Amino acid sequence: MGAALALLALGTACNQEEKRAPLVTRERSQAIQTTGSDAPVAAPDTTNVAAVASSAPAPRPRRVLCDGELRDGKALPKRRVARAAARGTDPKPEPIPAGGGKWTWVNFWAAWCAPCKEEIPRLKSWERTLSSAPAALRVVFVSLDDDERQLRGFLEASGDLDTTYWLREGREREEWMSDAGLGADPELPIHLLVDPKGKIRCQVQGAVEDADLPVLTRLLGG
């Protein structure tokens, strides 16, 4: 009798385990399904939208070219530098021109620098616009490329620029940039505004915009 009861209890326990096993599979399946596209999506919490908006930083004021003023500076270096040009194009004269009764805008750029290439037509347009200013503006491009093939490839393919001054990597660049008061490896683009006597009067970091032209015109006395 005791043996029969033991066998009955063992059979009942096995049946209970068999009934419980499928539940694990269903629960797993349900857990996976709730992460799919049919899962209910909670409505966005809009209770703190006003608080988030009020805590957002205020937009920074737009940069004013040269801070709207000019400062006394050192003379633009007269060191000889390399030049690069597309085939069939005469290279620039040496050294980098400055003074001579003209304002000079020196643009440091590189063929790998997207903002630099995008602003080349804008700078050339400024030169044309200000050609009749009281002291006309000349724009000078100075490449800081390390890869000569990349530089010459751009000059060959570009419809905007086919010749440039070029400060080659190494001592030539380091000494010239140091004389100009710049680091040897500045963030590009960067610009210098040089007065008609050849003195650096302003340094501009970053790409220029159309809105900068009226400020530049005023600085040049137009």
C-alpha cells in the first residue's frame, strides 16, 4: 500500500513539471513579442516640455568680423615661400604681396578642408566688389597642404583657384607662421587682414560669411 502511494505521488509530480515547462516557452515568446512593432507605444511625456525649453542655452550672438575694430600688429613676413599652380598657369610672384597702398586678405586653406574650398568663390567675389574701395582689397591664398599631389589635383580640377602660395610642411611653414604670430598647424580656415602699409591688423578664425562683407567694407574705409 505504501509503495503504491509513493508511485502515485511521483507520477503527480512529473505531470506538474510537464504542465509547467510549456509556460516558460510562452513567457519567453511573449517577452520577445512585446519588443516588436506590435508592442504598445507609450505616449510622449509633455509635462516638462516648457521646463526643458526654458533650460536650453540661449543662442550665441553672431560673430562680428575682427570684432568690428582693427588693432596694430606686426608686419606680414617677407620670407620667400613655395608656390603651386595648375599646368599652363603662371605661379604667383614671390614673396606674398602686402602693402603698396592696398589692403590684403590672406586666406590659409588646404585641399582637404571642405569649408576652405567652399569659401574660395566668396573671397574672390569680395576682391571684385572691393576693387574700387578707397584702398582696394587683394585676396591672397596660402595653402597649408602636406600632400603635394592632393594640392595640385585640386588646382587642376577646380574652376575657382588654379594657383596659390604654399607653405610646405616643416621649417618653411613653421618659421613663416611664427613670424606672422600664428601656430604652425592652425585650425583651418584662418585669415589675416593686412593694411596698406603691410601690417597685420586682424586675425579671423573660421569660414567667412556673406554677412561679413558690410563689416569688412567699413573696416577698409568704404
